[in-house]
Amino acid sequence: MPGNGAPGRQGFMQRHLYRAFERQQFHAHAETRIVLLLSGGFREEGYGASGVFSRGDIIIRPAFAGHGDWAAQSGASYLQIKAPAAFVAKRRGEEFWKARRGAIELDDRNVSRALAAPTAAEFLLESAAEDAYGHFNAPNRIERAAMLLSGDGHQDIEKIAQDAAMRPDSFSRSFKTRFGVSPRDYAKAARLERAMAKVAAGAGSLAEIAHACGFYDQSHLCRAFREKLAMTPLEFSRQFAC
């Protein structure tokens, strides 16, 4: 199996470790990343959803897709390939621009050979087809709020706090403790991700995408792209151009 820094045609495969219960707050990467879990396990979250991963599981994260991770008691060891955006261009589409999951049998000799080949990234990509995350399992009131905010960035946060039987300030503190960001920032980031998926797919004009995703207008959408990604929607879409 490839070791740390093993080169491949699509990128570099590197080994990483999570300590027991280690946590990474929500963050994103500027390139598509392919993760293969070698041992242990962790829970990964997208906006309003989560997934649990163990040995042999694969996660494909598109460029700039937000996620947070919690390692299990056993910690986790995983391989990661940074794949250039051009690598996924031929799979352009809104249904691809989301985190995907799959699984392989690590003890299979054919799998070991595939992972050692220059086309390892493509092998892993083809092995991931299902959505990476599902709804929170038995969500508490903070997680239920996150599910609401991830689907509609214009939710009234005071009303959500009231429905959760919490004062707005207490709700905001609890939400930030759980997710690392305020409810308002969480909702803004989730709204931008919905727009990014549509821009990557070429699913309408910028004005149409802005309206569909809850931005005030096209200018508001463009400002959000520049502030978060340091690029325009057009520059972002070019990364996924066929």
C-alpha cells in the first residue's frame, strides 16, 4: 500500500492520524480531496448532516466543501489524496459537487494493486457513489436547529431559539460550542455551499442561482464568493469546466 507522500498521476497520497477523540472544527480545502480510512473511525459532518466512517471507507470531498471531523475512541489512520480540480471536471454536475462515500476491501490483493498504481485516485473516485452524509441520528435541539439553518439561510434565529426553549444568547453560545461558528455564520456558509453546487454544475444564470439559494441578488452572491473563496463565481466554475 502506498506510504506517506507516494506520488500518483492525480496527486499525492499522504498518511494522516487522528488521536482518540481529536476534533477538527468546520473547515474546507481549496482542492478535491479523497480520503481512505485505514483503521479506527471518525464521524464527519457536513452542513446539517453527518456520516460515520470506519476501515475501508472512502470519502470524496469536492473543492471548498465544508466539513468537520471527530475521531472515535480508537483514533483513526487514513490516506488522503489531493486531486486537482481538473481531475473531476469530466464529472461536472450538481449531483457530483457534494461529498460522496464508498467502501473497498483493503485486504483484497487486487485492491492493494489498484492503490499502488498511478491511477489510485481514479480507482477510489469510481468506488464512491453514495451521499457521504445523512441526517443527524436522533438530533438534539441544537442539531435540529442546524438542520433548519442548513436548508434555509433566512430562518429567524430568535424563533429557532424560542422553539428550542432557549434564550437567543444561550442558544447562540450552545450552537457555537457544538459547531464552532455562530448560527448566523453557519446558515451563511450552508447557503453559499448550495450556490457553489449550482455554479459548479452550470445550473442557471448567476441571477437565477442567487434567487434559488436565498441571496438578495447576483451582486450579493458574487460578494459572498469573493469574501469566502477569494474568487468570483466565474473563476470558481472554471475549475469544473469540461
